[in-house]
Amino acid sequence: MKKWTGMLLLWIACCLSWHAQAQRQTEYNRKGDEALQRKDYRDAKMWFEEGVFAECDRYSIDRLTTIWLEDETMHVSMRTVMNKCLNCLTEWATERDTFAIDKLILYYSRGIGTAENLVTADYWRRQLETVRRQNRGEDEAPTTTPTSATPMRFFFGYQASLLAPFGIRVGGIVGRLGWYIAAQSNFSFQGHTATCRTADGRFIIEGQSGYYGYMDRKQANVLMASVGLMIRTLPGIYTSVGAGYWQRDLIRQYGTADNAGNIYQRAWAKDLDASEKGLKVDLGATYLLPRGRYYVTGECTVLNFRYLYPALGVGMIF
């Protein structure tokens, strides 16, 4: 009789303990949701992180992920708890938990609780598709494109070189591949009404006679554009190669004089001997900064396989 009484008391104690724990879990989730409704992210984080550190509560992990995505100002204070979330998800993912794997794809794609790593995100994406196929009883890979395919991310930024300090660079990346379009200029658009020659050391206006002379003023108009491909060679680093067109027109000012040598008219002429155009070749690398929101680019531009100019760029990824 005493034995059965002891077992009954033990069972009652376990039930009460489980009930108290369930009540506590309900409380921190409820308090956290109330704070979220008020947009009080700091208070909500405090309640939900209690669930994460206590027992890797799934609902708390999901809510903390929402807070991270909605308020960037919370990132610094959330690094420790989001790293804990990542550890919990990784442990579940090894047991083929689709909730955890889906979250890991997001964490590595957006740099949540860790540095952005698109290679690891792609790995978990493949694992998720494998688990889903097996859950459906499929042995072979589906013939249609998976609905979880990586969407293309677009970028826009500023690109500058010594020859053309003003430029833009736009493009997109998806998985290991990307593309870009770049255009640069020095924002000089000086017009001209004549052409001239200077190669033999003399200043000659083509098709014009009379008295004239070089006024010792010149202006270069530079324009270049290119398109290219990008390939991810290291985590977060894309190597790029591209080709396009460039043009540099050197415009010189000259003056027309009367018989007495007085300048009565000034005009501009394009120097055919000093102006160039032709093929532009780019070779560079793009680094995606942590969290994958911004990038920096370093590039070498080769013009007509004769001139080499460095170029730098910064921009944002959407």
C-alpha cells in the first residue's frame, strides 16, 4: 500500500511540475506577444529569449527571428540569443526537422546569428528539398523547378575610376552566378565645331584657312560602359569579368585672329590625334559585407589593351 501511495505522490508531483512549466511557457510567450503588438521590441526580446535559453522554445525562436528582420537597431543586443537560436535549429535540423531547416536557410541567407554564408544556405536548401521528397515518398528529384528556388537579389551602387570618377553599377545575383551593367563618365560634355591635328607638333584646324592659334585650354570628354558576369569563388566573394566600349575625346580651344593678330572669335576643336576609343575589359571582385545588405567592389579596367586603370565601387543589395 505504501508503495502505491508513493508512486501516486510522485505522479502528482510530476504533473504539477509539468503544469507549472507549461504555465511559465505560456506566460513568456503571451507577454512577448503583447510587447510585439505594442512594437516594444526590447521588452518582447526579453520575454522570448527566456524561452530560448530555458528550453529552445520554437515559438520564441520564430518571434525573435521576426524581431531581427523588422528592427535593425536590435541586432547588436540580439547577437547572443540569435546565436543560441542558431544552435537550437542546427541540432533539430540534424534530425531532419523541416521547421529548423527552413529557418537555417533564412539565417545563413540573411546573416542571422552568424555571418552570411550563401554556400551553407544552399546546402540546407538542398537538404530541405530532399527531406520533403522523402516525406512525399519520392525517390527521384522532381522534374519541375522547386518552389524554394533562390530568388534573384538586385544591387545598385556607385562606381569610380581615375579616368571616369562618376559612374553607376547595377545587376543581380542568384546562387553562385550574377551579372552587372556599368556606366562611367567624367561628366564633361564640351562641344566642338571643328577638328584639329597635333601629331606633328603643329596645331592645324582641318578645313580652315586664315589666322588662328591654340588658346592653351583643353577638356577631355570621357564615356565608358560595360556588361559582365559574376561567379562566386569564395563565400561572400564574387569574381567578375566584363567587356564594353570606351571613348575619350580631347577638345582644344582655339582663337581666330584678324590681320593685326587680334583674337575676335573663340571656338573648340576635337583633337583627332589625341582622342581614342575602343574595347574596354573589366576584371574585378565583389565582396558582400556581413548581413548581405551592402557590397564593395575592386576592379581593374584595361582600355585597348594599352591603358590600365583601377576602379572602386560601393552599393546596396536589395
